Amino acid sequence: MHLALMGAALLFACPLAWMVLSSLKSGTEIAANPTGAWPESWQWENYADAVTVIPYGTYLRNSLVLCVGCVSGTLLSCSMVAYGFARLKWRGRKLMFGILISTMLLPWQATMIPRFLLLKEVGLYDSLAALIVPTFLGDAFYIFLLRQFFLTIPEELSEAARLDGCGEWGIFARIMLPLAKPALATVALFQFVASWNDFQGPLLYLNDPYRFPLAYGLERFVSSYSSETHLLLAAASLFTLPIVVLFFFTQRTFMRGISAGGLKG
């Protein structure tokens, strides 16, 4: 089983390894032997050239602002809504939760035009706020994920806190959120990757090049330097590196959040 998994991992890692190794080749070498793996001469200056031919620092700053804002908005809104569905008793809770889950069936293209018109009407067009503000209104999938985790936490903990005079906000902040750290970390990682790789959002809502994140900035790089394959691969490697590093540092927390089934002991 381990050998099979190692083989599958190696298979999926091959394109990534080819991209990184090819980013260290010269343009002439790539054109002469595009399928070759090992560079004949290591062109480390490709990375320096890739970050200078485009405003890489500006794109990186915009991506970080976008990711931090979207992750903050998603965690804040989805955790509160999920707690309300999981713990609070109110009329129509099951019906509203069913309506919320049904929105997951809507494709993104169905809400694209209404969202664009709404954001333009409120004055958020051509700003990163057009991509960040909607995350403060919740996401059905993340609400569902957090609600399922909250349901696994024993109700006795909340009852004991109420007997000690703790209100719902106190229970939510002092008991539920600390226990839900693995699930919150999983949601944060999902949202970070989604925001980092988001291309359609900036394509629709941004017009100023100095507000573009890296995902959309790379597309403009392709259109402007399509013949500079070695620089394109170097820029793509720099774009992929943060996600790979983030996953390696958070993989244990990520797996705990996916497989967590409640408290033990």
C-alpha cells in the first residue's frame, strides 16, 4: 500500500518537478529540448528577471491582502452562522439550513452577473474590497463543515458554562472556537488556497493593473511575454511555492480537521 501511494505521489509530483527544473533553463535550451528534465546550465537569474519584468511585488502584496481579508471574513461569518445552526434553538432552523445547503447547487456563473451589478452599485468595483467583502457574508460549504463539527462537541460543555453564568457569546468564543481549531484551520486553508488561485474574481471586478493579484498578473505575463518560456516557468514556480510550503507546515492540522469526529476521553 505504501509503495502504491509513493508511486502515485511521484506521478503527481512529476509536472511540478519539471516546471521547477525547466525554470532554471535558458530559453534556447527549452526550445531545443522541451521534454528534458535536468538543466545543462543552471540559470538562477531567471527568477530575478521574472520578478522584475512584471510588478511582482505589487501583485504579491495584493494577493496577501486578498487572502488575509478573505480568510478573516470567512472564519468570522461562517463560524457564527454555523454555531447558530448547530446550537441555538429557533423556529425554522432546519428549513433555513436546507435553503442554505441548496444554494451550493447554484453554479458560480448563475450569480456572476447579479453580484457584479450589486458590487458596482455599492461602489466596490475595481477594488480588492469587491473580493473581500462577500466573504463576510458566509459560504454555504464552510458553514456546513463547521456546523457538522460543532454538533460533535458534547452539549454538556455548553450546559455547564450556562450554569456558571456564561452567555451564548461567551460559550461561542471561550468553548466552541478553541475546540474547533482543527476545523477552523481547515476552513482557513481552503479559503486561502481559493483566494490565492482565484482568477475569475479579479478578471470580473478589477480593472486597475496595480490591484491585480498574482493569479491574474501571471495571465498578463503570459500575454506580454509568451515567448519567454523560462521566465514564465520561473514566475509560475514562485506562484506555486507558497501553497506547497503552507501545506507542508499545516498538513497535520488539515488532516485533523477533515477527519475529526468529536471529543474523545
